Amino acid sequence: MIMMIMECSLLGKNYQPCSLNIGKEVANKKFHSLNFRATTHLSLEVGFGKQGSLANSASAKLVWPSPNDEIQFWERDFPSWNVTPQVPGNIQNDSDLMHIIHVTPEMAPIAKVGGLGDVVTGLARACLSRGHTVYIMLPFYECIQKQHINDLALLITFNAYHDGNWGQSVYGGAYNELEAYLFFNRASLEWMQVTGTQPDIIHVHEWQTGALPLLYWDMYHNLSLKKPRIVLTIHNMEHYGECRIEQLSKSGVDGSIYATEDKAIDERTIGHNPERLSLLKGGIVYSNAVVTVSPTYLNETLCSGWLSSTLIRNRDKYFGVLNGIDTAMWNPATDAFLPAKFHAQKPEGKSSCKYYVQRGLGLVSTDTLAGPHVSDITDRVPLVVCISRLVAQKGLHLITSAIKHVEELGGQMVVLGKASDGRLEREFEGLANLHNQGPSIRILLMYSEELSHMLYAAADMVLVPSIYEPCGLAQMIGMRYGAVPIVRKTGGLADTVFDMDDQSNHEISNGFVFEGIDEGSLNWALDRAFAYYREKADEWNSIVERVMEIDNSWNNSAGKYIEIYQSVRVRL
Ligand code: ADP
């Protein structure tokens, strides 16, 4: 897999784990030229430092952490983790191979905010393992840590157009996220043109790349790019890329021709001055196929939201394909961040992971800390985790209610979340101050890939109480790590979690589901999960084993994407 990072990194998404450095100087410096850099293989070293201080699972010499450690347990050095794809023996090459280029704002693990980054990496690798050629084009954000990318090399330097200029100082130092993404769209196509690269499929993602289909059909297709067809995946319809007509014009097309209802106008702004465009809507109209990330979310988006009329008009090219998870990156049997490895046939390591996290977060009382043996609390007290961006969509009032109810039930809960704005951050800081010194709740307001892996491994239950959820990966990752999901019935959560007490679905039941958005509905699900855990230990153990064996890999879903690619590709 070739990864191309375009050096135009004034983009402002808060990628982690690195801090951002966006400002005039950076923008000026970075935009003087456009450099594409490529690796010949995607062989990312995930992890920080050399073979390290975190003991191997097999060894009994685990260094048990404590909250008083100078370096917190998730910040220690980890063994390097080579996630170069291992092609599973049972996956055969497809017979009709294609060249696919993803143009994307995120890619895990180097530029990940949420599920989009995971999806791009997972889908790309699944297609690669079936023999297809896959490139990924990504902006070279300031925060990308070059040292974690093997074989990074400059491939080509070229100019791309923006706002009357080719290349030099395109932004005049002004930082504007929308224009930066417009520029990224145009420059990605420009690269294909100057290098004569004509993939079968250009796969774009979210509003950030919604202008690419317009630029392709109305400009580059009239130049030399004849072969590519465009597939757009919408990971979340909440963000639709509001864009003024003159901003789109800076890409070199006449923005005003898109200001109609059948093209890209945001109809909610009709009659306003100025009227505005939606890059996501334009992307829907101009792509050959549009995919969203679960069948249930597809139905939801056809029924509500202002884009539903556009989606209905384009229904014959609109598909719902459930995301998968990358089972090489998310594998408790090999995960470099885990203090003990485990899998469904050998689950013992899971309780070591739980004890490790409990010790590290101060969730076991000091009198049980005498030895290395898993404490009584580890076996007796259910641990619920919630790993999420802290935004309204994720059901924040339900997360808060869960904290209270888990405590009432005598369980433990860890929330790992990054707030999207200052008000929410302060609200959750208040909760953290209230609870973090106590014996059962920890609220950790940050992004940590390492800690997220450890928490999934430690958890008995993973809570995803979203108000809406296009697909959701946390429940799937949680299951692979033996955490039983408790979810609200919406979007992809409804497609992947089936209630234990629903007799009609008994053979596929794998968690606890509630429908309401009120505290009572959530509590009911938590009560039932706790009752199973405490009163039906054998049944609980068999659910844990069952969820670990569920195949939520990309194997199935990649096949569906490939069918969609094949249905729109042309042979020239
Ligand atoms: P979304 O894409 O809406 O954020 P998903 O459930 O599809 O939701 O994907 C979320 C991904 O981001 C998962 O891999 C989850 O583990 C990860 N994640 C979310 N918040 C954090 C955090 N604070 N620290 C580490 N990983 C996080």
C-alpha cells in the first residue's frame, strides 16, 4: 500500500497524540510548495520507543503500575508494533483487480480523530490483501510524527492551483480549514494528472473531500483523467461542509453553477444573503456511488435530516455498508499495548489486564496490593468503560447518568474522552474532580490510543449510549477484547448488538440494548448486564467468549465495497 502525504499542513483538526501547531507562520512556510511524500509500504511503527519496559504477557514479571508512578502506565515505552498487513491464508486474490486511491482527511494511527481514520486503514488493507493496488492520500498535518513512518521519501514536488495562483503562497498566510481542504482536493487530482496516474476508483471521505467529485467531473475529466470513477463514503452526516460560492470558486471552478437545488446548494440557506453551498451535498450528487457506514444509518438518513431529499433523489446509487475493524491493529492476542495477551480460547490474560488497569488507576484498595495476584475486586466488581469523543451525539447526559448508576450498583467505570469544546471540558472536569479520588470512577479527559487498547482489554462491559451513531467502532472493538456491549439502539449499534433478553434473536444475542434517551432506559440495561455478571457467571463467561469470536473484520464489508467499486468502474 502506498501512502502519500501532501505537505500542506495548515489543517486544523485536533489530531492526536501530537499537539497542533497551526498559525500564520506555519501556514506560510508549508504552502510554498506542495510536496507529495510516499512510502513504498505501509509499515507503521506504532508505539513509542524501543523494546521496552512493559513486560511481556508470558513473563510473570509484570511491573504493576500505580497512580503514583512518575510516568503513568499508558505513557510508558511500548515495544514497537509493526502492523504491516499479514495476509490471512484463507484470503484469495480477487480475480478482477483494481487500482483504488483513497483521498481522506484521516488515517489511523498517524492521523486519527475517530472512526474515520480506523475505517480508511482497515478497508485499504483489506483490499490490499485481496490483491488490489491501494494508495492513500492524506494531508501532511503538522502533528503527523514522521519518525513513525518507515521509508518516508519525497516523490515529487509540483504546484497546484488555488485562488488565482499556482503553488506559491496560496493562502497568503491566512488560515482557513475549508479552503485548505479545497486545496487538498484540487492538489490530489493535480497529482494524478501530472503523474499520469489513472486509478479505477477515487474513494473520497466526508465533506472534506466532497469538492473532489465536482472538480473531477467538471475539470480534470475534461483534461487528461478519463478513467477514474468516484465513490464517496459518508461517515457522519452531521458535518456537511458549508462553503460560500466564492470559496469554491477559488478552486478554479465557477462556484455559482453549483448553487442550485439539484447540485450543491444548502437549501436551508435559500433566500439568505449569502446563500451557501454544502460540499457534502455536492459530493453526493457528483459521485458515482455513495456509501454510508451501516444499513440502519442509511435508512435513518433517508427519513430525516435536510440531506434526506438529496439522498432520496440519489437512492439508486446510495448503499449502506457496515464498517469493519482492522483485526491486525485490534488484536488482544498480539496487542503491544497490553500487559497480558489473550483470545477467546485462552482468555486468562484478560483478568490480568483488568487488574493492571485497576491498579494503575487506583481502583483497587491498598490492602489488596500486597502481591501480584489478581485481586478479589477484579473478579467481583464489573468494570464498565466508555471511550468516546465527548460530543452531544455520543449521549453525554447518558454517560453522566451511567457514572452515577454504576457507582450505585457497586461497579467501576472508566471514561476516556476528549471534549470538543471548552464548556464540555469544564463540565467533565467538574465530574472528574468529584469522582477521581473515590474508589470506583475514573474520568480521563484526553486522547490516548495506548490507554484505549488497555481499557478495552480490561473492561467487562463497553458502554456506547449514542443519540445517533452512523456505525460505531467502540462496540466492535470492545467485543473483540471481550467486553460485552451496552448500547442504545441506533444506526450501526442496532446492526451489531443484539439484546441478550430478546428471545427472537437469541442465537446472535451479544449484549444489552436500550432504546430511550432517558436515564431509566439506560439504567434498565445496566441493571440487566450487572445481574448477568453477578448471578449467572457461567452464562456471562460464555457471552464474553462469544463476543470475542464474532467476526467484525473487514473480510465481509470489503467484499461489499469491492462490488460497489466494480459496479461503477469503467475499462478504458
Ligand atoms: P467516532 O468516529 O464518531 O468518533 P467510532 O466509534 O466510529 O466513533 O470510532 C471511535 C474511535 O476513536 C475508536 O477507535 C475509539 O477507540 C477511538 N477513540 C475515541 N475517543 C478516544 C480517546 N479519547 N482516546 C483514544 N481513542 C479514542
